[in-house]
Amino acid sequence: MPVWLREYSWRQTGSAVYLMLPLRGVRVTSANIFCTEQYLKVSIPPFLFEAILYAPIDDTNSTAKIGNGIIFFTLYKKEVAMWDSLTLANANKEQLQYLRENAVLKAHEKAKEETEEKKITKQEHKKYALEATMKLEEAERKRIEDLKEKERQKVTKELELWKKQQNDAEKQKRVQKEGELHQEVEQLKEKKNEKMNKTRIPNEGTSKTRLKPTKGCHGSYSMFSQNLKEEQLPAPRSAATIKINFTSRVFPTALRESRIAEEEEWLRKQREARRTISADLSELEDLKEEEKNPDWLKDKGNKMFATGNYLAAVNAYNLAVRLNSKLPLLYLNRAACHLKLRNLHKAIEDSSKALELLTPPVPDNENARVKAYVRRGTAFCQLELYTEGLQDYEAALKIDPKNKSIEKDAEKIRHLIQGKTQDS
């Protein structure tokens, strides 16, 4: 049976009621107080205080201060008036029961309304965050496109300037060659005239010397004493063939500095990625160039996961996997989304695929391997496959033995297995 508290003091003004309730030796919290428009209850087992107020109050603005074993209530009246007493004096049991039930019903309705308002507010905040994220991404995309356009214009101007300089240089060279050719022609003409002057014999009319007739020309005389010799020119150069051997290299490094096996593996992956991108995928027709990049899609999926939009994150990871199926982080992040969506079998498949790709085990991929084991182990445990889940957690502990959180979860799984063994 509860112990009813009868000792209290109160005073009032026209607009408020001040109630002091002594509770020494007990600990009071806000959860022990229940107040509505006309009902006040303080329940601290085994003590109980209940009051059906004389008139309605404003329970929203009313306050309760707890300290030094005393609860001090400040109850604001809805209507300015003086009360004859703190509680209803002539109320029967049926009326008191109705007032209690009505107060509890109103409290439930109010709590439901507040929950709905919080839900609506949360949805609005999520919508606002998503819109803000989309605006930021759009602004970033526009900024990148503007930078590309400026860079394109700059390169175009530089190319036009370079072409103009090349044309000017070619014109200058052509003019210079024409001038040199003209000088050479003039020099050849001068040389030819000099030779003609040297070899020519003047025909003097007053000379008494008779010229000898030329053979085969009867009754005529030659003006030349000798035939001109042709100008001796150097023989043309002999033709030859020079063999040039090129090293079949794709990478610019020297052969002695290269690791051929790793380079061939890298080239093979690049060919596979290009074949995948060039494949006939209907999803790629409307995408921009940066949206066809698996790394860009991975970052997009990470942002969607951070905002709680797990389905959108899964779609982004799915398309990234179709573009490049050799990135272990894509499967690892998609496994986290499947855990949130309770797609446990898919989470196990993606975690296993990530572990297959995270080979060989090196210090650089330790963190990723720990996450893969933990996520697969979590999915096994949620499917009540505790033995398989414990194996994955123990594998994660071997990689990171100092992780207290993983060790604590593994211990919980061991207790569950022991409990099931004892029950069976």
C-alpha cells in the first residue's frame, strides 16, 4: 500500500499557485512527477501525492523545482481568480476516477502529438539536409564546369597564339628563302656573263688577220677558238638504310627500374575497366562523364550513407561495382548498407567478396580486413549463426588484438553460445 503524503503548504495569487511538498530522505526526478490541466501526481515508491486541482492550470508553463528534499511547484492559473482551496473538496469517487482517467488520456494524446511533431520535424530536417547537400553538389559541379570552361578558353587562346606565331615564323622563313634564292640566281647570272665575256672573241672589221675555216663548214669561219667545257658538278651522295630498334615499353621508366609483372597486371585491369565502361549499359546513357567514375560514385554512396539514405547508397555502390568490380571498398561499404537494411545474406556475400579482394594481407589493408570480418560476423550473429560469427570476430582480433570493442562483442557471443549449449 502506498503512503499518502498529507503534509504540504501552499499559497496563491490571482494568477499563480505556489505549492511546497516536503520529501526528505528520498530521491526525486522529473520522471516521478505527472501534471495535467487539473491533475497533479507525485509518485515516489512507497510515497504518493495526488491532487485534483480546484481549477485548470497552464501545465505547459508551470514549473517544478527539486532540491534539498523539497519540491516547489509554480502552477499558473488559466483564469485569474482566487481559489477557495487547493483541491476539489466535494468530489465523489466517480468524479475523481473520471478526472484521473481524463488526465491520463490527455497526457497520452499530448505525448502522441509531440511524437508526431518530432517525427515531422525530423523528416523536414532530413529533407533540408538532402536539399542542402544537393545544392552544394550542384554548386561544386558548376564551379568545376566553370573552371573547365575557363581552362579550355585559356588553352584555346594559347593554341591560337602559338599557331599565329608559327605562321609568322613560316612566312618570315619563306621570305628569307625567296631572298636567298633570288641572290643565288643573280650570282649565277653574273658568273655566266663573266664566262661568256672571257670565252668570246671580238670580231674586228679593221683586222687583216684571216680566220681558218672550221672542219665541215666550207666557206664559213667560226667565231670561237675552242669549245666551252661543261662545269664540273659533284656526284650525288650514295643512298643507305639505317636500322632503328625500339624497345616495346608502355611505361616511361627504364627496363632495369621496372617490375614487369605488376605493370602487366595493371594494364590488364585498365583494359577490363575500359571494356566495362564502353559496354552497352543503359544506365550510362544519361550520366555525365564524372558520374561514370567508380571513385566518384563511391564518394556519392558514402555521403548518402552518412545522411541515412541507405537505398540510394546501395544504388550508387551497385553502379560503381558494375564499372569496376575489383575495388574491395565498394563491397565493404555496400555490406554496411545491407546491415542497416537488414539484408543479412547480401551483407555476408559483400563482406566475403571484399575479403577475397583484400589479398595479399598487408599492413595497408588491415583496417579494411577488420571491418569486413566484423560486418560479416555481425550478419551471422543476427541470423543466430553464432559459431560462424565468433570465428569472424576472432579473426578480426588476430589482426587487431588491442581493439577492446571487438573483444567485448566476441565475449558476448561466447556467452550466448554457452547459454544455448546449456539449454540444449
